[in-house]
Amino acid sequence: MAVDGDRRARYHLAEVNVALLREPLDAPATADFVAALEPINQLADHSPGFVWRLQTPEGDATSIRAFDDDRILVNLSLWESLETLWAFTYASRHLDLLRRRREWFHRLADAHLALWWVPAGHVPTVAEAVTRLELLRRRGPSPDAFTLREPFPAPDAPAVASSRVTAPTGAA
Amino acid sequence: MNQERFEQGVAALHALHDPVRRSLYRYVSAQPHEVSREEAARAVGVQRGLAAFHLDKLVDAGLLEVSAVRRVGKRSGPGAGRPARLYRRTAVQYEVSVPPRTYAMVAELLAEAVEEAGADLTLQAAARRLGVRFGAQARAGTAGRVDEGTVTPAVVPSGVVDVLVRQGYEPYQDGTAVRLGNCPFRDVATGFPAVVCGMNLALLEGLVDGAGAVGISAVMDPRPGRCCVALVAAEPGQVRSQSLSQ
């Protein structure tokens, strides 16, 4: 995946998010979520900047357990940039799923999504992802584990002043 | 209130005082493409020279900007190869409120609180109720006509379009769909997309339901730079509203 001399490809953005189901995956209340999995995963696969996502031979990550509580789903993916991840997450049909999250998932008190930069070509493991999430939960956003709302640039990026991926709100 | 920004806002509004200039500004703002002087003049019903004068005043005021594009086609003679001035709205926001009112910060705090509390569905229910009230006004015709003729009544009832225009969505027709060219909540939506866009969809679902607009549905269809919702022809047998959480 890494291309020598191509600055953009030196680091990829890893993303992990966890979600606590209200009902089991096979419950009627969760049916719409389950039905949406394949189309949304297809959408991700074809989105600009998408690099890789965690999946089992069934095609998604819903059978993977990262925690003792087996109602907790985990998602892990790699993207070329903050902007492309933001665009998929909030400016695509994925938003239609996101706005219904409370129908299917409890609100977690702790951080549920963590981002970090990895060398291009590195594929993160679930254990690594959990470590990064726990780091974010313990320390708050830092270059080693951060969020879309409080991002940090890739290690080789020039310094930028803005703290938001997209247009910031007005100054004080 | 930031005095400099207040002054800038007043200057921008002052630039819109002239009715012809205001019409030109609104026309350019409503188009999904960049607009030439000829097109703007024709649309507003004034001479090209007068349109040019006003459009350039709007550029001076920072409300519009120019992109110069080389003319294609005319190889020789007068006007050959001269760049055509095309106008579009700038992205700068101006606000003037007297006495000072600050809703942007309150919106951010409330959106953050909804996010933290996981209260999306409560907010969506409230937004849907408000949308239904707007829809009832649209149906009764009490909302008042403001439609600038950008959507034909056969696609969406004119009362619904009036509400969309009034709320700042800048609706325009795209085949049998109505797309919304502006996000009225842009800053807070960018900060909390799931909360605010979910609220927005619920509001517009309510509007469609409350107006009794059979045959159209509000659906989530995010596009860069535009509102996340579009009004599309409902599938046969589909309920009017896309809401699945009853």
C-alpha cells in the first residue's frame, strides 16, 4: 500500500468505534440495522479514501467481540485522511443510519470512537484498537488517540492552525 | 457583540437595500450554477448594464464573488476570447441582530447536551411536531406566499415550498425531486451532524405529513455543501414519511 515518494500514502488513519446494542442482532427491533449493514459496508468500500475494514468471511464485523459483554459491537477501518473519513461518516448515506443510532444502541458514557495514525501498510488488530480507545478514555484526545471533533494531524503533515476537520464555528 | 463584525454585517445589509440589487442577489444565490450578467438581467427583468452595475456592487460588498471563465466558441470579432464574468454567492456569513442575540453558541451547547444525553429521539420527536405545525400552516395557506417560482406545484405543493424558502433551505427542482441548496444550521450541523441532521430530517418529514403532501417523502441524501435532506417522489405503497421509529 505504501508508495515511496508519495507523501500522502505514508500514514493512514485508523478508526475504531464500539456500540452497545439495546437488543440482540436477531431481535425485530434491530432488523433495520442488520438490513442496512451490507449496503453501508458496500458504500464504505467504494468511498473515496477508504483503505480497509475489519470483517469476517460473512462480510462484516458484527460477529467480532472485543469485550466481555457480547452486546458490544466493534468496527475497525483504515482511511487515507480525516476528510475522507468525515465525508463517509457524515456526508453520505451513512448519515441516515447514524441519525437512528439511539433506536439500536445505548449511549455510552465513555468515548466510543478513537482515531490514530498508522504507517501505510499496517493493519491494526482489534487488541491494538482497544488499547487506543482506552488511551483516549484515560487521557482525552492526544496525537496517539483522538476524535473527529479534536483531531491531530498525521506525523508527517505540516502544522495546521484549525482544530476542526471542517469549517470551524465562529470565534468567541 | 463583536463591533467589527457588527459593522461588516451592517455594511453587507446596506448593500442589499436597493430592491433590484436584492433581487439579483437572491437570484444568483438560488442557482446551483454560476450566473452570467445576461442570465441575471433576464431573470430579474432589467437591462444587462444595470445588472452588471449592481452585481459588481455586491462583489464590492463581499456578498458575491466573480469567477472569470474564458468564452468558448467565438474565435474572432468583438468579444472574442474575452472572459465572461460569472457570479456566485460567497461563503461568508453576515449577521446583524439588534439587540444582540447569540443563538449559535446556545445551539452548540444544546446540541452537545443532546449528544451527551443520547436524547436524539426526543429531539427528533420535537422537531417532527414542529414540522407538522409548519405543514398545517402550509396547507391552510397562512404561511404567506414567498415562493420565487423555483419549484413547480406539481412536484411539491406551493405552501410547502414557501415554508422551505422561509426557513432558508433554498429549494430548487431537480427532475421530480426538490433539493435544498442551503443548510440553515450549517455551523451547528457541522459540529453535531447526527444530532442536527436527524433533527432536520424529522422536521421536514413532519412538514410533508402536516401539509398532507401525498406522493413525496423527505429522505436523507447528503451532498457536499447542501442540506442533507431531499424531497423525492414516494414509492407506490410507501408511507409518506420515511420515519421508521413510530
